[in-house]
Amino acid sequence: MTVSLLDLNRQYEGIESLVMDAFKDVFSSKQFIMGPKVNELEKALAEYTHTAEAIGVSSGTDALLVSLMALDIQPGDEVITTPFSFFSTAGCIARLGAVPVFVDIDPQTYTINPNLIEEKITKKTKAIIPVHLFGQLADMTAIMNLAKEYGLYVIEDAAQAIGAKAKVGSEIMSAGSIGDFGCFSFFPSKNLGCCGDGGLVTTQNEALAEKCRILRVHGSKPKYHHHVIGGNFRLDPLQAAILLVKLPYLDSQHEKRRANAAFYDTHLSHSYIKPYVIDGNEMIYNQYTLRSNKRDIVIDRLTNFGIGSAIYYPVPLHLQACFSHLGYKEGDCPEAERASQEVFSIPIYAELSLDERAYVVECLNSI
């Protein structure tokens, strides 16, 4: 048996005709830039994420970038974030000439450790970007309390967490509805993925939403009149049409991922450290991530068994060559560094069969 890390063929088997019909609708309309499909998706996702405003953009990376631009982050400003994330989290900060300030992670959740944030706040600090990793929210209660105390903006990097929820204060809240902005990615491998790049910005603030809408069209309003410099951050209507087809299936797919995770939790050997879900959190398992101090051996054996796996993330951001000028060294974020050497993710997608997940367990336990 072979079990791939992700199988998009299965995901599209039941909806292929609907996707093709959606494509035809866009072609028939001849509205290939923005248009009704993008508007319809924005309304649907604002409702889904429990936010007042949703702005479709060209990628998850551009969602982060336009959010920082809307908050007027300037060269020399500091933005606190995690070193254990995809590159764009810190890359977007640096692209604006601002300084990413890395705070180590909680070793159980792999999200930024809020207990370490306060000591990194300076007069130059303008914002915090927590990353909701692997489908689980960071500790937003603590982060929002700090942000309020120090007058900082919060941008949620929710690229892996659409539909995830957590208790914030006394309220159950959705990813992307808590900070000043939420940023989502629709990269094909995400739980809600399109057929290329796509992204979304969410906010509860109408004025900030309007800034993002202006910035995504080169900063123009009205057309050809530019009071600010923006970029080409528009969501493609073909991608919006695909996402509208897939959105109604998302919650049921989350439930199937949770069922697969529960099976793994129950049957996998205790030799592996399994995902830790904070009490009260609703995790969507964008990944199912295990941990082993013999990871390379495990991955080699999995490959021999025909089972796909992936490492998120082999080099923490503070040790990336492009950030060497910031002066970080090995040992500065020890938990992120240790996780980068030990974590690996295994198949968790909704269409995984009972036999396949049993085979994954059998092979991992034999290793």
C-alpha cells in the first residue's frame, strides 16, 4: 500500500462537475478581474469567520503584506512574531523595511509563547503576528491582553487555521476574528484550497477594510487616482469561484480530519509525541504533526513503506541566512530549534480511508 501525504484527486472527485460549471460561469461573465464571484466569496467568508469584513487578495503572503501596509508599518518599526512558521510571516515584515523580532515557541503547541513576548517589547514595537500553527490557535487571550496594555496591533496569521476556534476570555472565537486583522491562505494544500494562489484578509474594522481594498488595487480610489502606494493584490475570480464550490464542504472535512486524528491519538505508539490540543480549542488539523528525536530514521522508514510525510519547518526563521544581519544565533530560540529537528507531519486529509490510516499506524508503530 502507498499513502500520499495529500491526495487532491480524491478531494475533487465528487465536485469536479461543480468546479467546471463555476469556471464556465466566470468565462461566460467575461469578468476576469474582481467581479461578482469575488464579492460573493467575501460575503460568505466574512460570515464563516464571524468577521465584519473580508477582503479577497492574491495569496496568504499578500494578505500579511497588505495588512502591515494598512497599519502603516514603517522602516525601522519592530513586529514581534514566531521563528517557527512559513517564511512569509517574517518576510513580509522585512519587505517593508520593518524588523522581525523573534520570540520562542511553546514546546507543546509550537505557537508563540506569550510569556516571552513582553520582554521583547520596545518603543519601536508596533505589532504582534501570532501564527495559528497546524490548525490550532495561539494563546490569543494572553496576546490580546499584552497588545491592549502596550497599544500594539495584532495580525493573526491564520493561513493554516480557517474554521479553527478557541476560547478567548470568556468567548469562543474563530481564527481571524480576534486581532486587528486575520490573514488566510488558499494554497492548494490548505484545508480550503483553490487551484493556485489565493488569500483573504478579515477584520472587524470597516476603516481598515477600506484601506486594504484600496491598497490591493495599487492604492487607487477612484481608478487612476492614487493617494497611497499599494500593489496588485487582487483575488482571481476563477479562484473565488472554486472556493465558493468547496466552502460548503469544509466543516464536514474538518470533522473527518478530527476523526483521523482521534484514531492516531488512540492507536499510535507513545514513542511519538502527538499533537497537543489546548482545552477548549477546536483544532482543524491542517497537519497532524508528530515529534521524535529519531525523526530522520522514521521518515526514511516511512518512505520505504510508501507513506508520505513532510517537515514543517526544518530551519527556524531566526537562523535563515537572509536574517543573519539581525544577529540571532543558535540557542536564541531553543524550543523552535529543537522542534525544527524533531517534528514531522503524516497524512491526515479528510478522504483518507480506514485501511490507509490503519496502515500508517501499523508502520509507525513497527518503526
